[in-house]
Amino acid sequence: MPPAITGSDIVGSDETLHVLVPSRALATAVEALSSRVRAHRIAPADGPPTGAAARAQVWVPRAGSGADPGLLQALPRLRLVQLVSAGAERFVNRLPDGVVLCNARGAHTPSTAEWVVAATLAAQRGLPFFLQEQAAQRWTQRTFGSLVGARVLVVGAGDIGRAIGRMLAGFDVELTYVARTARDGVRPVSDLPQLLPAADVVVVVVPVTPATTGLVDAPFLAAMADGALLVNASRGVVVDTDALLAELRRGRLRAALDVTDPEPLPAGHPLWSAPGLLLTPHVAGAVPGTDDRAAAAVTDQLSRVLAGQPLVNVVDAY
């Protein structure tokens, strides 16, 4: 196992820590940590940083941005990219040698897990159907399924997956976790062909890697039970959109998606009108307090840098 990366690898003990940040609020929070810290706010339209900003050892990109080659080239002293999101696929294997990548694991966990439970419960109880009937002023009584006692398969046993499990506990579900490798209480991905046919609900909360891109493909979906619900709160590219559309149009499966491929979903795309689909526009993590938790993850990491302590939430290369 390689040695832990510490703050001493980022900045010297008597050196000023220059940090590129995307907002004034974060700049204020960062500079409040120590007189040794100097924050530089940058925006996409500003172009590559110059002057003191070009001496930055740490870059905090704005949410949704990627590894800008021009910006990276203008930062010869860069040692750490600290994300404000858990998803890191736009930066993995795209940073110069010697630059550490860390995410904000946990900042979006409660809200994303809550969305999964809300979307699953809404889909299981047929709330999208009843909303359509309400809009049409029709008093249509119909019986749907239930979340209570359902067999739920969670693909992804990380921070968000575990939070989903805790939130679902009150529904007395039969919960099974699947992850890349087997461990206590977690089945390996290789067991999916045996597990999928028995699940009422399949939740996908995996990071985007070469192994998970297209994971939910036609064979995956075909293995799911008739009437089962697919819930995707990871990234759109994890699911084969055409394969899912085929199953939705047949009426064999249902789905709840917060993410799509492509994204944003263009007007006229068949997913908009797909039967049995509950769709939200990548808002699972967007609740009051999320930005504060993301900022806290950044300031906590920078406190570790200043103290020469080991960094947390280091993202491994694929």
C-alpha cells in the first residue's frame, strides 16, 4: 500500500497556500482558516490564472466542470484538486503527474439517498400516474405496488448506498448490496445474474469507471423481473439508454432516473414520453445545506493541508 498523502506534500510549513476557488463565499471561508491562506476566485470566462493565482497549489473547481488542460498548464505548482462533488470521472486520469485528486465524499450523501427513497416510494405507489389523473381532473382508483417488504438490490455499497440502506430500514425491505468486490454483507458484481431476477427494486449508485460505464445494459435489464423498478442516481452513462427504452416501451420494466445519457436531455428525446418512467433533471443532491456541506469538506481538507495531516477522500486512478 502506498504511503498516505499528507498536507506536507502539498505545501511547506512556512509557505503561503494559494487556493483557486469558484465563489466569493468559498474564498471567504478558505481565507478564514489561516493567515497563511490566500484565495483566488476564478470563473470560466477569466481564462488561465495569472499573477499570484498562477502560484496556486490547490484548485477547487466549480461543480460540473472538468479538467481544463489550459488551466492545468498554467498552474505549475498545483498539487491538489479538491472537488465539491462525489463524482470524479471528469478528472480521473486527466491530471498531471504529482497532482492529487480528492472528492467531497459525504456532502451529497443525505440528499441523494433521500431522493432514491422518495423516487422509489413514489414509483412503487404509482404517484406519477395519480398526478397525471389529478391534472386531468379524473378520480381514477387504481392499485399499485408497495415498498414495504420489497426485495431491494443496491448496486454500490459506498457512502450513498449505505445511507440508502439506513433510510429503507423502516420499510422492512429485504436489502442486498452488490459492489465490485465481495466483503462482509456485500455480494460481488459477478453475482448480479443470480440476484437480479429476485429483486423488486434495483438501485444503481456506483461511480463512473470503465467497468461501470454501460453496466446496466440489455442483458442486465433482461435479467430483471417483470414489473421491477430500476432507480439510477449515479450517472447516465451507467445505463444503456436504448436498452432501457426498449424495456419501458414493452411495459416490462419501470424506472426512476435522476440522470440520463445524454444529459441534459434534449427536447424530443424519447425518454421524455417513455411509459413507466419517473424523471428528474439531476437534482437528487440539490437541497438546502448541500453547498454548506461541500464547503465544509473543502475547508476540512485545507485544514489538514495546513497541519501536514493525511488527506481524506483521495480518489484512486482507475
